[in-house]
Amino acid sequence: MIKIITDSSANLPDKLKYDLTVIPYTYILESGEAKSACGDFDGREFYSLMRKGEKITTSMINTETFKEYFERELKAGNDIIYIGMSGGISGSIRAAESVKDELKEAYPERRIEVIDTFAASLGEGLLVLAAAEMLKCGKSYDQICEVIKDERHRICQYFTVDDLEYLKRGGRISGARALVGNLLDIKPILTGDEEGHIVACGKVRGRNRALKELAKKYVDLAKDKASPVGIAHADAPESALTLIELLKAEGFSGDALTVCYEPVTGAHVGPGTVALFFTGIHK
């Protein structure tokens, strides 16, 4: 039997009826309380805390946790496909690789594949859903791995943030640029590069222009306007709805999976962030 494993960064809602194992990331409040990123999550409350100045720290998934989850499936006689968060923004994928190497010696009859999606949130999640659907349709282990490894190079992820302070905290821009940008209502357009690093690819003034720029990226790159898209927002549901309408005006006719940004990724982009994920002709 094949078991697909992912992590909570994939941002997939519990209501999706697929047999997936999700390994949780952890985030820590200023009080020192550590919380799992899996399970119930009140996005409005979480991002309200951030808006009030609460500083959230996050941690990668360690080797002990990967070993626990992987070995449980191997002992049950399952082969594993782990589809994880970008190695360009987290060291978790490298921890998973080291556990894979260790367990392949202990379970030589079992197969373990670790796939770096070069993405996060629904950029990762769309690939996980594609793998789950292929498994449901009876595709083989090799077929699933081959398709996901190919498709990850075409998953487009574009997003805009509402407050540059969070990019400053992450070391992506200087304090001076954050201050001036916020004063001038500058909204950066960011994307994931081929190795999954977050890089700037433009900037506009104002929220509405930023959403229109995300829609323009879709028009320029979308492979099939009938295919699903993912939209993640950090307590900005109205902006998510506006983005969907902008996409529809440009011919989008597929399903839109809309989620509130899960807390670990959300802690780094900040409240008000809106992100668009889709399969493009290239990144």
C-alpha cells in the first residue's frame, strides 16, 4: 500500500476527503506556549494577536518527528511518498531526507520518496492533492512520483503582503525600506523561485493594484483556466473574494480552494497577506 504524507504547511482543510497523513509544524507564542499547526485554527484570533504586536516564532520539523511518522507507516507495510514544504524556506525537507536514508537501511523492502515541492501553503497543497487523486485513481508509486516531481516546476505562487514589518523581521527588507514602504502604501509582489526561495518580482501602490497584479500573473502564466487555483489569505477574506472575481473576469472557470493561511507560514508573511497558487506554463 502507498501512503502519502505531507506537513501542515500544505494548508489543506480537514474537510477534504483524502487519506493523508499530516505532520504538524509548531509555532510558539510570546508567552512560551507551543502549539501544533494541525487541527482547529482560529485565523481571525491568530492574526488579531499579530496585529496587536504578538511575536510568533516557528520551528522546523525535526528528525525524531519524521522518524516517528515514517516508521509507523513502514511497520504497517506501507511505502511512503512524503511531499513537503520548500527547502528554500525551511530545513525540514533536509531532516526528512536524512531520516529516509536511515530508514531505508532498516526497511530495505519498503520504498521512501521525499519530494521538495519548492513551495509552501497551497503551492505545496495543490501538489499533495494531485498525488492523492492519482493514488485514488490507481496510479502506481512511480507514476505519482514522476508527475509530482515534474509538476512542482510549474506551480506558480504569487503573493502580496499588507504590512512590510513582517518581511523586515524575516530579514528580507531593511527597516528603512519597511518604514518608507508602509508610509507610501507600497505593496510588494513576491514569488517563489525555482529553488523555492521567496523573492520580490514587483511592487505597486495600494491593495487593489496589488490584487490586480496577482490576477495579471495568472493571465500571463496559467496553463489551463479551467484548472483549480488555490488562494490563501491571512485574515483577509474580502480580498480573497475580490481576487476570485478578478480571475473570473479574465476567463478563470475552475474551482478555487480558499483557505486562511496556516499559522507557521502566516507568522512570516503577516496579517492581510493574500496569495495565489496555480499551475502555469512555467514558474
